[in-house]
Amino acid sequence: NWATLDQVTTPGLEFVTHDDTTDDILTGAFVTSLAAAILGTENVKLSADEALAAPTTINALMITGSGVDLTGAGQLLTVTGGLVITEGTGHIIASNLGFGAAEGLFFVEAAGILPNLLVSGAISGTGAMRKERNGILRLSGNSTGLDAAFTVGDGTVQIANAGALGTITTGTTVHAMAALVIDATGVPAVIPGAFRDLRPHRTLLELCVVVEPRSSSRSHSLQQD
């Protein structure tokens, strides 16, 4: 049977739910703040700044608009469904992100040339990690608790911390039309485990990994474990 898309009238990203009685797909399957996520199973849609005051568990996170800051450095936001969605630009997640054994999926839509999502907190999890859509995801946290294969399926992932990819012993994969950019800051940028570039007719240095040293007298290096 085909479900009917009801109430979905404008382009963009949205949380929806299935009505078993009418077989419609309805919008509104979310709360609009982390403070309202009291069950631990909610989808949360943020369009304004919020400070994470205590460890919080949700199902999925969506950030919309421009320049939304999720503060709360050191606090843990656990996303059991594994889904983090952003549209717009200039968003920051400063809290720690935990995915447990779930597959972590960063679904980052492009808008402008600046990073669409900066995750400055640490990421933890043992399930596969994946970045999709054509936006820019920048990782600057030291993710010592992350041990999962990381795949860049689309768009760009910028690495701004030597420990941003954690201890991914199962490797890192970059697909066609995607890029992994190392922003060197005076410490070695490490790509743990095996590295696979699945883009046709490209080499590691041509398109896959670009080292962008900042102006400094210190040396910068890229090393692969």
C-alpha cells in the first residue's frame, strides 16, 4: 500500500510519522528543545541556540536555520537512532556526541562555502560512522571513545584534530564525489586503520586528502597507521 504524504508542502528536511489509522505521513514527530526530551526516545529539531545542562538521550537530532549553537562542553548527548541532520550553515555542536552501537549518520546539507556543521566535542561509538549529503562537516574534537569505520559518502569532512577519527581500526573510506580534508594545526593528523579511496582515477594527494597547513614555523605531517 502507498502511504499519503499529508502536511508536507514545502521543500526541505522534516521529521515525519506514519499514522496507522489513516495511512498518512504526518509532520510534527519531534520536540523543539533538548529540555523537552524527557523520555529519551524523542526526535529533536533545533532552530535556536540551546545549552545542554545534563546528559541527555534522544532518538535523532535535526538542526535548521543559521548559526545554531548547541553548547554544553563535557556533557554527553546520546543519539540512539544515530541520525544527526543539519540544513543551513554555521551550526556548532560543542557537547560530546555518543552513538553507542548504532550507526552514526551525519546528514549535512550544503549552504554556502563555510562548514555547515562543526562538531567540537568528542564523538564516541562502536557502530559504523557515515557522512552523507553535499555539505561540509568539520570535526575538531578528540574522539578517543570512537572505534568504528568512518565513511565519507558525499560532501566534505574536515579533520581539525589529530584524534578526530578516534581509533578506527576498521578503516576510513572516501567515496566518489566526496573529500576528506586534513587541516594541519601543528600536530600529526592521523587516519587510523586502512584507508580506501573509491573514487575512480584519483590519487590520495590529488583529491582525496588535502593537507592545508596554516602559517607557522612548525612542521605539519600526515601519517597513516
